[in-house]
Amino acid sequence: MAGKPPEGFYRVRGHLRRKPGPSRKRMSGWTIAAIVAGSWLWGQFIGFGEATENPAPAPKPSMSASVER
């Protein structure tokens, strides 16, 4: 153990370790895949509000009401 460690490193238990620099957060491939799958499932089960709500048509009886003779 002699001397000063090089720029950007520090000494730990007899070996050199790189100093952590400013990290930028990046999304992994699995995170992106999970977001895509989640949005697809949301669209399948809940929907995105594209479909309008149409009330079901009232049932029409096939025979008319009782006929008086």
C-alpha cells in the first residue's frame, strides 16, 4: 500500500475501488416491458374511454298484448 490512488478511485482493504459518479436513472428493458404490458392489460379489461355507453334496446314482444274479441 504505497502512494495515493489515481483520480476517481479510492483504496479499500488493499485494493482500488472506483468512486461513484453522478448517476442518471435509466429504465431497464424489463421495466419498459412491464409498462407496455400493463397499459395493454388496462386497455383490455378497463378500457381507455373510447367506447360510448349505449343503453340496451328495450325488448320487443313477439306477440301483441291480449286481443279482445
